Amino acid sequence: MIKTTQQQECFHCGLPVPPGADYGVEIDGARQPMCCHGCQAVAKAIIDAGLGDFYRFRTEKSPQARELVPEQLRELELYDRDDLQQNFVQQDIGEEREAALILEGIVCAACVWLNERHVKALPGVLDFAVNYATHRARVRWDNQRIRLSQILEAISAIGYHAHPFDPGRQEQVYKDEKTRALRRLAVAGLAMVQVMMLAVALYAGDYEGMTDSLRNFLRWVSLLLTTPVIVYAARPFFTSAWGYLRRRQLGMDVPVSLAIGAAFAASAWATVAGRGEIYFDSVTMFTFFLLAGRFLEMGARHRAGQAAEELVKLLPATAARLSEAGEERVPVADLAPGDRVLVRPGEGVPADGRVLEGNSSVDESLLTGESLPQVRGVGDLLVGGTVNNESPLVMQVEQVGEATVLSAIVRLLDRAQTEKPAVARLADRVAGWFVAALLLIAAGVAWWWWQHDPAHAFSVTLSVLVVTCPCALSLATPAALTAATGALTRLGVLTTRGHALETLARATHVIFDKTGTITEGRLRLERVELLGALDRQQCLEIAAALEQASEHPIAQALRTETVSRLQAEAISATPGCGIEGLVSGVRYRIGIADFVGGLQSGGGTGAAPLAASVSGVVLGDAQGFLAHFEFGDRLRDSAAATVAQLRALGIEVELLSGDQANAVRQVADELGIQRYQARCLPQDKLRHIQSLQASGAVVAMVGDGVNDAPVLAAAQVSLAMGGGTQLAHASADMVLLSEQLPHLADAVRTSRRTLAVIRQNLAWALVYNLIALPLAAAGWIAPWMAAIGMSTSSLVVVVNALRLRGRPDE
């Protein structure tokens, strides 16, 4: 007798272990076989890091580790080069850096858990988060303590491949996932059609008569057709359910897998035994409708995830760089700050910069939602990704790579996709309890029917499990949020936080900053009142030197008025007050009168400036006031209409500003705002916000500048103007890229409609189950009818959510 032994599988990747190989690793007290040195090294790294739970929680085998060759690891060191990192790495404070990565080899939630635990434990890694839906990750690290290549190598050491985010490669990942889903859907659909035809014949035979041999033949054919559906098409349901159960949790795939598996097992037994009911038609129909729903959901998820990729694709691949040798076509990645670039009509702007020569109109609609082209001339800012419409423009590059506006928008979108609003978390918790209650009810129904009519106990229980599948409940929130976020993005309102829509819908107060928010923020110098011994030009040059690094609209107006030949040193800014610095060895201050007056030693000269009716600042030194600069700013055309719309929505509107009382009062009167405060320092705005919140108000803050950043962060929901500073964008929950104030009212209406649709969807899901459950428990709904009912309920939820894609006033 010949003794045979079954070939072992690698515990890590599942491939066969070569005969005589001994690469075992001690895991959970048992020596597990490995197929190669690579898998052995990966497994040891996982166990040595204390991450052995990965092997208990994973739902699929890991990628083969032998693919990780030293040459690839050495190539990772290229990503440490600064010239390469400028295209995908954002440098924050000091040596802190942030990058977006794609992770290949992610097959289940346990993979996400393993990667996050492993990378976060590395010295120097500040944060690491993986989005399971998109297989994208954001990593933030201290470049003095750890290099990016070391992080990528650490990920490779546990069997995964990480590389900088590339829209083309991400698109391939999406395409592969879609292909797999379509294959499963095709297998289930073809089997369903064939099995349903056989089921019709079997049903007809029950009424018209059919020989036993023919009936058994049709049953066996149905079994053969249904087996690929169970083994291949329905596999994701079983793997997901098993993962939930191993983590001692209940997900929506648990009752789904129970219904599919039990129905198939019972039908297969009835086929083999030659007696009893079969449910192959219900199994294939249920699987097909579930896969169809998941496919539609995947499409919505991909569209949401592809928003960032589509923005990145706005950049052209090459640019026409101008040099002394003439024009040369170079990759956009090779551009550097200071380069001169020619942008012909119809071409995309390759990077952020300013116009040096020419006048043209630029299409910014894909970035801001503004449908009308914007006129751009010498000195105006050009944003990478926009399109030149009419005449050639010569621009000077100022920002490239991760420092561009486009990259900042992509990062904000990335952040929003990794967060989940409270209403979604509530729906997830409800779904978990709902599944537990459903299983208990199904068990109770099965027991009752077994006691009274055992012949129908199984079919009735199956109908209960199928008809009450929580698909509609799980789709209620994400379908609505995806549709609403997409609609607002088309309007030029970028949602950057998961909770923004939910909180904005409950807002009771909207508080506006004045300069750059209610007004256009393009101040112009209207009058210079001389108060000391210096002449007008001298005062302007000193003021421009002090304001050289400021982003405040007043600073921009002063720099526009004159080109200062002076340099300021030891500059320090006091938020809400002004700037102090040394110019030609003399200490000056520019800002509000009280701040500038504090520099005087007591023997100062020059009359204190009178309060102006418009925005103004004072320049002075230790001897006294030198000049009073008065500025004018134009209200946005739609400001009054926006305030009226918000008040019509029942929202209290307030105005907070650091400007003089007369200027703030004038603006408030023009807009019909009853509550306003002038000369507010950032801490004053913060205290006012906190006092409103203490009284139960839900505050939405709208601002644009550095001074607004702490107040934006403190409000329950915050909106930054698209032309504001990057710090304001980072603190805001939403960004008005279009800078059209009426879109704020549209956002409020859309957010309220979104919450209403979510409530409608949740109510529909619950009412449907309250009606369908008793009917199924009473035996009035057959399993195939239950499959149709479940799919219809999910379709109703998706169609209802798609109503949010229209304009808010429709």
C-alpha cells in the first residue's frame, strides 16, 4: 500500500510549500509552515511586532512575500529625494511631511488594521490612516526621525506594496475591482435566468404533471447551475460574514450569508434525497439582486473617491517653458518656482503662478463652479488646472507639486472621505442591533412554524431572512451623502469634513467676517492723511515693507500701491492689532491706533487719527503717528440677497469684524444685519462664538483670513472663502471655491434636504420591514417574492437619494 501525504499550504500566502522546505514560524503556540524565506520574514515581522491578531482576523490569504526583492526595496530610496517629493509630498511645520499613498494587497479589514498598527508604531510616524474603500492612505511623519523610504520598506516587510498616489494607477485599481464585480454579477445573472426557466417548468409540472425522472433531472441541472453562484459569485458575502463573526460582531452580511447558505444546503439535500422543496431560484435571484445593489453602491463610492483623481487630471502632462535658448516642452513635474511658462489658448495652466505678459479669460469652472470665464492680466494669479481661453499668456511659476491650490483641494477631499458623520455612525449602530433582532425574530419564527407546520418552517424562515435584509438601511445614509456632496461640489462648495452637511442643516446662527467675506476683499487705498514729518511716498514705502509678508487684504493694497525699496527686519504680528518691525534701524508699527500708540514713549507728536468711515490703519514710530491710510472695499454683489435668504430660512445673521465701528455699522446697515460687533480681536470673536454655543446655538462661521482660523475651528461648522488663506481652508469644514455667497444659502438648503432624505430613507427601511416581516412570518411571502421585495426597497432608497443631485431650489 502506497502512503500519500497531502501537500501543505503556506500559512501566510496560501501557496504550496515545496517538499523538504522548512521555513516554519511559531504563531499562537503552533509552528506554521511557510513556502519561502520571504513569507517567513514577513510572518516573523508581524509576530515580533505583537500583531498576531492579524492572522486571527484576516478573511483572505496575504500576497506572496517572495515578490519583495532587494532591488525594489533599493528603488524606494528614490522617494527620499526632495526634487521627487515636491510632486507628491506636502511639507508642514518644520520637518513634518505628509503624503498620499496607494496600498496594494489590501484584501480585507484586517489588512487595514495590520497596516495602521504596524506603521503607527514606527518611530517618527505621526499619523497613518487607510481608507479601505479606496485603498488609499495618508501618512504624516517627521523627516528628521524617519525617511519615507523606511516607511515604504516597513509596509513591504509585512507583505504589502505602497507607492505614492498616482491617479492612473488608482484608476487601474478601480477598474480591477469593477471587473471582478461584473464577473460575479454576470455569473449570478446568467445562472438566475437559467434556473428561473427551470423553476417555471417545475412549477408547471406540479400543476400539469411531470415524471419523477424529469423532475429529478431538472433539479440536478438547477443544482449544477447554482453551484458557481455559491462558490464564486456569493463568495464576498461569506468571507465578510465570517470576518464579522470572528470579531464577535454582527454585520448585514451575516443574515445574507445565512439565508443563501441555508437555502442552498437545504435545496442540495432535497435534490440528492429526491424529496422536499428546492430554492435554487430564490438563491440565484437573491444573490443577483444583492450583487446588483452592491455594484451600484460601488459605482457611487468610486465616483466619490474619483473626485480627487479627476481634479489631479486637470493638470496638463507637459508645459512650454521659456528660457534664453527659447521654448522647450518639458514635463510639468520638472517645473520649478521662478520658471517662465507660455500658456497658449486652449491649454491648461500647469502650476500656480502670476501673469507676466498678456491678457486673456480663464475657465475656472472645474475648480470653483464659476461658469463664467474670469479675466486675467499682468500680475493676476493663475491656478494650476484651469484653462486659458483666448490669448497667449506668459506666467511665472510660484507653486508646484503639493504646494499648489489644486493639491490642497485634493488633500481636503481626501480628509472628508476618511471621516464619517454622526448620522452615518448612528445608522451603522442601528444596523448592528437590527441584524441581531432580525436573527432572533427569524429563530422565533422558525421555532413557531416547526411546532405547528414543520413542512413550511424552512421556507417561511428563509423568506423572513431575505425580506428583512438590512440593505436599504445600510444604503440610506451613504447614498444621500454621496449625492448631496456631488451636487454641492458642482456648485463650487467643497465639503471637507464628514459632519459638515449634518451640522449645517441644524445651524441657528451664521456669523460673517467682513473683509474678504461680505466684501470682495480687494481693498484699494483711497486717502493718505499725513500726521508727521515724513512725506506720502516715504510713509507708503515703510508701510509696504512692514506688510511684505502679510496676506491681509490691507497689506496687499499697500503693496499694490507702491514697490518698496526698503526691507523690514524683526517683524512680529499681533493678530487683530497690527505689525511691528525695524526699517532702516527705526522701529515702526502699523495697525489700529491703540496698538501703534503703544509704541510711543510719551513725547510723541502727531495728532491721533479720527475714526474713519471706511477701513483704515495707522503708521507710527516711537515719536508719534506718521500717517493714516484709508481704504475702500466693495460689498459683494450678492451679499444682501444672501443675508435675506438666510433670514428667510430662519437663521440669525451676525457680523463680526476687527475694523472700525463706523465701517462695520455702514456695512451692517446696507445688508440689514441687526447684530454686529466692531474692533473684534480673534479672542473676542472666539468668546462671542462660545457664548452663543453655551446658550444652545449651533453656529456656522464664514471667514477667509488667518485671524479667522481659530474661530473657524471653534464653530460647530465653518466655511472658508475660496480665495482665503490656506490656514483658513485647513480649519474649515466647507470651502466656497466659487466665492459666490448665494451658494451658502444653497448649501444650507441642500444640507436640510439631505437630512430629510436620510430620515425618509431610514423611515422607509423601517416601515418596509415592519410591513414585510409580519407577512413573511405569516407565510404569505415566498422566498422569490422576498428577494424582489428586498431589492425594490434598496432601489427606492437609492432613487430617493438621487433627487439630491438637482439644484437646491428645484
